[in-house]
Amino acid sequence: MASTIYLSPKVDIPTERHVTVVVHRDHGGLEKGYFFDSAEGDSGGSGSFDWLMTEAIERARRFADDAGIEKVIVRTARL
């Protein structure tokens, strides 16, 4: 099972392969997020179509487990 690590947006992201969950607040104040495989790069999410934060983290964990990736990194969007 992948370990989940919560990072500040100012902390450097690990260089080894991982799944990143980017979380943010939408215009209504809801915490939302999207995830990506670090080997494939950040596509920027889908804005208003992003998942609720808890769902994004859970989906990222399942993706990491299925792909054999050991780390899920959760961070806030960098401005």
C-alpha cells in the first residue's frame, strides 16, 4: 500500500516516481483536487470538474497501488 505524504507547496517534491495530489479551494470554498503520475507530468486538472479532496486522495491511492507506486504526495496548488 502506498504511503501518503502531505507537503507544503514550498517543499521540494521527491525525485522518485510518485503520484501527486494537488488540492485547492474552488470558487464556492469546497476543497477539491486532482492527481497525476509524476512520470507523466501535471496536466493541470479540469478546474470545476476536479474531485472533492478526499475522493481525489482516495483515487490517487488506488491508482498508486494498482501501478505499484510507493508514494502519494499531497500538496496545495502552487500560485
